[in-house]
Amino acid sequence: MGGDPDNNGNYYGLGDMSAYALPGAGTTTKIYLAEVGELHAGKILRVELWDVGDVGGGDPGDELSFLDGAGDVTQCSWESDGGDSGSLVPCTIDTSGQRFNDELLTITIPIPDDYTCSGLGCWYQIDYQYENDVHDTTTWTVFVDGDPLRLVE
């Protein structure tokens, strides 16, 4: 989960991963979130983000976009433990005004039935645009939901 394949470096979390966010206002962070192989076609990519709304100020402009391996913004549905929810095409979620501060945000992304990929094109990504200063630790979990494998003799 996560990394920067362009620079030949990867890091992985087992279960979940925490990251300290400290970008300045007016910046964009692109994160390689999960490498999703073709065997997951037709399944669901589930992303859980804790405390992604701890940004300074209440000005608009902070947003998360979820990208497939081709760099296109995916479709999604989402819900927070604060009671908000929605479905988006494209999947760009407004986090302005400290929305989702101290909340769990769960994003559900359908993986197309005809999904194919290779190399870096298998990496789903987050594009986080900050118009305000960010200064906090977030915790992320990513997994694929779908029909389990069945072992037979």
C-alpha cells in the first residue's frame, strides 16, 4: 500500500499505514495507494481514511480525487462515521473546512468487470489538493472486497 513507483521505491503497510501530512497551502500530493492486479476485476476497492480533514482554516479548495491506473478519476460512493455520505462520478471529495477531521471516511470504488492493467497502470492513486496548510497524521487502510477464493481438492 503506497509508494512512489516512479522513483523505484515502495513502502507497504500491513493492515493499515499512518502518514504525517505537512504540505504547504496550494500544493498537490499524489499518492500511489494500492497496486490492483487484473485478478480483482469486478470486485470493490475499499479505502478507509482516518482524519483526512485536519487542515488549517475553513477556506474552500481542499479535495481528494481517486484515480485508476490510467490516471482517470474513478467513480465511487463514500460515507463518514459523522453521518455524511454520497455517490460521485467523478470521485472527488471536498475536505474543506476541516470536514472529516477526527472522522473515518470510507470510499468504495468499483473495479470494472473488464479491468486490465500492467506495470504502473495497476496502481490506484489519491490526488490530494490542498488550498490550506495541512498538519496532522492520517491512517489509511486499503483492501479489495469481492468473492473469496475457494480451495478445492
